[in-house]
Amino acid sequence: MSVARPSDRGTACCTLHVRLGCALAILVCAAAAGCASASIGLQKDGTYNLESSEQAMDCTRLSNGIWGRLQVLKALPAKAKAEREAVAPTAVQAFSRWFGGSNNGLASLEEYDRERAHIRSLHGVLIAKGCPPLDIERELAATDAEISQYR
């Protein structure tokens, strides 16, 4: 068993405080950086922040990503219809359906808004990179009209 001299204990104590202080400082900086950066996904203003990997995609991958998301989007009106015809799984959703919440208690409307904003953001990157544009307005028009009856 080793015996620490009083002077050694003071040094160990100071070293421990410095290490804890450094660890706390690192956590605070990391938290501040996390808050300062924009969150990924659908924003409150209806825009969509892409991940860096999506922003780095080439023209082909961007086009394929947009077309894939358009197919998902086109299936959502049928999903919204089925959701509306089914009994609401929670009281909150039932209340939203009766009194007209922002999405009328339908999760598929939230998904529609998110996917639509994602498509627009991907298309913005596609245009910014000088890739051949897609006519997303034409593709979205029919689906927008179809989903509007569930809002």
C-alpha cells in the first residue's frame, strides 16, 4: 500500500479539478456548436435542410433520389384516405380530426409535407450544380390536388 504525502494529494486533487474542468468545457462547446448548427430535416418554416451527404451527391444520384421520393409522395394520398377512414388511434388525433388541427390528425399529411420539402431541397441542389432540371411542379401538381382534400 502506498502512502501519499500531503503535497501529493494536493497535486492529485488539482489535476482532477483541471481534468473535470476541461471535460466540462468540451461538453459546453459541443453543446453550443450543436445548437448553432441548423438541424437536418423539415424546418418550422416549411423548408428542408439536407444532410451533407445529400448535398454532395452527383446529378444522377440527385435525380434518382428525387424520382424515388416522388413515388413515395404519390402513394401518400391513398395512405391519407385509409388513415382518415380508420379510427384515430389516440384521443389527440381524434380531436385534431374533429376540430381541424394543422394536419387533421393524419400522420400521412406530415409525411407528405416533409417529403415534398425534401424533394424541393434536392431539386435546388440539382439546379445549383448545373444538372438538367426536372419538372417537379408538373409531378407535384396532381398529387397536391389529390392530397388537398384531406387537409
